[in-house]
Amino acid sequence: MFVYYILAAIIVAADQFTKLLTVQNIDLYEIVEVIPNVLSWMYIQNTGAAWSILEGQMWFFYLVTIVVVSVVIYYLQKYGKQSRLFSTALALILAGSLGNFIDRIRFEYVIDMVRLEFIDFPIFNIADMSLSIGVFLMIIFVFIDERNEKKKH
């Protein structure tokens, strides 16, 4: 189970490192093309969630993050040995939550930088990717678990 906390710590470190590199090397709102018409880096300071939803509602984000992190740690401790998929999903959700929480505490905004050029999608960061993948894996786990329960009965 300890390995899932290490995974989360590595992701948080990678998230914070890429944010540091972004702030040090890219001006606010500057666009750096990585793969033409596909991917670029653009430094923004997001005071909300995806698409700037709930912009400026820091206390809401603090509260939600504390609840999410507490629940994730509880489930990881209680059920972490039962399923690798479930535990990996929890570790990714934990990492993503903490990565953006660190920014909100330090700056009162989240540093985002990854920009997909080929679709209208919010600019995001490693913490956002970790959260999204974690939620996706959790959905897969729930479907698999439900199917297994139906097979038992």
C-alpha cells in the first residue's frame, strides 16, 4: 500500500516541477509551440476549476480538497490492499488533488500550461491529468466490480 503513496508523491513532485519550469521560462499568457497545431505550452494562472468554473472561490476549493484528500486516504488505508486498479485510481486522485491544492495555498491560483491546439479544451497541468486519469480508472473499477458482484449472485 505504501507504493501508492510513493506514486502520488512522484506525481505531485513532477507537477510542481513542471509548474516551476513554466513560471521560470514562460511569460504569463505567452504561447510556446511544441507540436504545431497539436500542442503548446501557455502559462496561465487559473483562479477557478476547468474552464474557470467557480473562479475566485478559493474557500470552496480548500474545503472540497480537504474532504477529497481525507476520503481518499481513508479508502486507501481501509481498502488499498484489495485491488490494484482501485488503489492506483485513488493514488492518482490524491496526487492531482494535492498538486493543485499546493498552488491554491501558495498563490491563490493554479498554474496551468498544457494547451491542446486541435480542440477547445481548458489549459491544464499534470495534477489535472492525474485527477482525470484517476477518475477514469475509478469508473472502470466500479464497472468491473459491479459486473463481478452480479456474477456472484
